[in-house]
Amino acid sequence: FQPNTPGMDDWVEFWLEYRLGHMLRLTGNARCKQTKIDDLISKTSELLSHNPKPSLLHGDLWGGNKGFCKKEEDQKVVPIIFDPAAYYGDREADIAMTYLFGGFKEDFYNGYEWEWALPERHKKRRTV
């Protein structure tokens, strides 16, 4: 299971311990030498050090976890998201997930930017 419990105030520490660290432990450090792991941790720390305000995240927001349904009362078609792995973190993490496996349509990203513009360098951070 992926640890999602709150309790860490620092985004970099959370990511290193509960995301990157968790995956490295599960894969036996992905058969990488410790020097490569140390370099990855250093670069990740630098990239994620922008100190974001925590947001409630879906946690697994990719194209396979979105859809549409009809509302019973008026048969209106509405968008839905499902299969969350919710946690508090940097909202850029959810946006970055949307680019996996084909991404979302451009109107999604335009709407997001209209509501709450992403900070500078978010495109570089989404690779993490």
C-alpha cells in the first residue's frame, strides 16, 4: 500500500519518504548504485523545494480514472473522477499525473489555468 497519512509539513521530505522512498524500497532501489540514488534524491530535493501550499489531491489522476455519467434527476452528463488515493501535497503532483498515458484534453488544462494558474517552473517539476 502507498502511505498517505498526514503528518509531514515539508513537501520535499514527504515526497522523498512516501513517494520516491516508498518506490525505491519496494523495488530494492531499482538495482541502482547508492551514488545514483543519492544523486536522484539531491536533484529531486532541488526541484521540489518551491514550498507549495498543501492541497487535497486525488492521488492517481490519470485518464483511466476519469469519465462521465448521467445524473438521475435531470439526465445531464457530468464529468466524474474515481479510484482516488487521496493525500495532501503539491497540487502540481495531480496535474503531472494527468499527462501520463495520453493525458487529458487541452480544455482541461486551459480551465485549470483559468481557475488557478500553475506557478513558474511547473513543467520542469512535473517530470518528477
